Amino acid sequence: MPHLLTVSRAARLVGVSRGTLQQRIKDGDLTTFEGHIVADDLLRLYPETRLHDQKELDRVEHIKETAFAKRVRERVLPDAETLAARVQALGIELARVRAVASYYAGAIEELRDKVKSMNSVGDSSRLREVLKEIDAIRPPPPDSEHGLMARDSLLRIMAAQVVIRGTGHEFFVEGTDTLLDSGLRSGLSLDYGCSDGRCGKCKARVVSGRTKAVRQTGYTLTPKELAEGVVLMCANTAVTDVTLEAEEALTADVISAQSADARVKAVTVPATGVTQLHLQTSPDTRLRYLAGQEFTLHFPRGGSMKLPAAGCPCDERNLYFQARDLPQLEPADVVQVSGPRGHFILDAGSTRPIIFIANEEGFAPIKALIEHAMALDVAPFLHLFWIAPQGAHYLNNLCRAWTDSLDQFHYHELTSDKELLKVVRESVPRFEGCDVYLAGPNAWTQSWRTQFQLNGVPVTQLHAQQRK
Ligand code: FES
């Protein structure tokens, strides 16, 4: 029986992005069986996989953590109960596979005896051949597939996989992280409110698998909900692989307006005139938004500004903004943040490659979209074209770090848009098949939107930032 792997697990095992594997499936290099990949086929395509290199297993995850400049989390081990449950699940699977193997071994033995007895009576040459074939049957030698399976078993002990029924979105839960935190960190827009067990907005039904409460809650589920397997995602972790029925925001309209106070964590000036602001909400508050959307910031000494968030919504309580002419702010100042607004967001249903084009500080929402696309890991490749005067690419180091770390990310630093179409055409063959995101002054994004449309990019794949 072939060993089948989900696309997410297969990508993790060979150290490539999920988007890359999906592209190989689309190109016909890899076949799927009911959405799963056969381990043997995977190894044929990636023979260089270093099966015993544990570091490689964590490579993509580590890159995401560091490239987002987020707090690098300790690799937290699952607790003893979770580990025991995962080992038990693997033990049950091993016992089942052993039972099947022993059944076939017995059947072969029986067949061999039967053929032997027939051979002694009939002595036909065909029977002798069949006997030889049966004698030649030996257990396969240890090979790379066994290595892959061993690695898969380790992965299954360390992290449980969650699949959302309906959208088919997948993510991994490590340690005793909650379902909500793990899902958000993977770029999913799961429904939630308070994020600490008070509001009940993160309810989800466990269709299969086992979850476990990791925090006390102030919200009480009804007996009916409990009987149906409903859990609060912000208070439960996955013990085994799990399938959930959970609500996700796939459009901007379903996210309601919110308002929260956020403290200034840091104010930096990465380039002359551009300020980067890092805000953090209180431990029990998290603003829900989609990458690319904007907020209104009300400053402590008066005045307000509408700015797009420059970070991924998966980055917990942290909010980042970049702008020229920000008023003077001190560490620990409190800024009131309200929103979100806007429809400049990733196309949730697309698995196409993506071209991001930023004009100067248009980089802010583009950075959020890139981080979101990296967290989702479904685009086969990402190209960033950033147009700004010489020396004004204020986060050049970050863009270069992404390029160095991620095979599927390509950065193009431009000082003018004069040759933009030519550069895009030369850098991205078949760019008409990509999603294109444009951010900058409204007149500029509209003009380039038209240019790309005239050059073959369907209007449904063109997304231009519209600042109010
Ligand atoms: S988000 Fe409020 S209870 Fe989970």
C-alpha cells in the first residue's frame, strides 16, 4: 500500500514551500491521489532530500519566523499528555500496518506450501517458475522511503496538522499552541474576538481528531455544543491531526470595525523622512484585519492619520506602520487605533504566482501582503518590484534577507518606473498568469493597472491600492 502524504506534510518533509509543490502538481510533475502525494513519487522528484537532517525539516518555518522580524519563539515541545496521545496514535497505526503485513506474510507462506505440494505432483515448468518467484519475495531493503516515513512520524509527534473543512486550508500546531494562534500565524483569517476565552467568537466544531483545553475560559459552551464537539479555538490545542469546521474571513466586508489603544513600542527612522512605528495592543486585545487594509491612528497630542498596516495580521498584538510626516511619538505613548478599512487584500482563493509593485511608501501595505503570502505559502513564487529614488528603499535589508532565505522570493530594486513593464516581462515569463498588486499614489496605481490590463493581465488578477 503506497504511503500517502498531504501536500503540507510533503512540502515540510522535503523543505520546499507548499506553493512550489502545488505548482509541480499543476505542471504534471507530481500526481495526487485524492489530494495526497505518494511518498515514492515525492522522493523521485526530490532525490536530494536529506532525510536525517533535522535542521532542514525546520528550515522554512525558521525562515518565516526570522524574516518577519517577529519574536523568535522557542521551539516548544508538546506537553507529556499530547506527546503520549500522538505516540499512541502512531502506535495504533503501526499495529494496523503490522497486522496487514503479517496477514500477507502468512498468505504467501500458505501459497508457497500449496504450490510446493502441487509441484511434487504435477512437476510442470510453470509451477516451478511460480515457486521461484514466491521464494524470491523478500522484504524490501531499507531505502529512502523508509527514511521519509521515519521523518514523517517524527513530524507527526512534534506537530499536529489541522485541516479546515470547506476551504481545505491547512496549518500545523506546534507545542501546545492554541488552534487560533497557529491558524493565524499560518496566515488564515479565522473568526475570533477577544482571543482569551471570553467572547465565544472563535467556536469551531471538531469533525475528527482530538483537541485538548490549554487555558481556562470565561465563556460557557451549551451542552448541545459540547455534544456536537464544539470547542473554543483560542483555548484548545490539537492533540492529534484534526479536521475542523470553522469560520474564516475570505473577504474584507465580514470584518467589523474595531478600536483599541496601542502603546508605542518603537519608533525608528530607516531612511530619511520615513518613520517606522511599532505599536502593541494590551495582552487581552488583538485587532482583527486582513493584510493590505488600513487603520486610522489618533495620536496622543492631537491629530490623526489613515495608514495601511505594514505587518501581517498573523503577528499577534504587534502593529507596524510606515509614513512620512508622523508626529513626534515617545515610547509608551498611547495611540488609539480604529479600523480596519479597504479591499486591497490577497485573493484568498488564488494559487497563482504573485507580482508585487510598490511605489515608495506603497511598500508598507505590500510588505503586509508579502508577509501574509509567505505565511499562507500557496503562491509558487513572489516577485517584488520596489520603485523609489536611489537610497530611499528604506527596508532594503529586509527585502534582501527574504531573497537570501526563500527560494521562491525575488526582489527587484528600481529607481524609476520608466522601464517597469520591460523589467517585469524579462523577470517573470508569462506574467499574464500572475496576480498583480500595485501600491502607491492613487493616480499611479490606476495608470499601471490599465497598463497591465492592456498587456494581457486579466482584470480579475489586478489589485490596486485605493487610498481615501
Ligand atoms: S476569541 Fe473570544 S473566546 Fe475565543
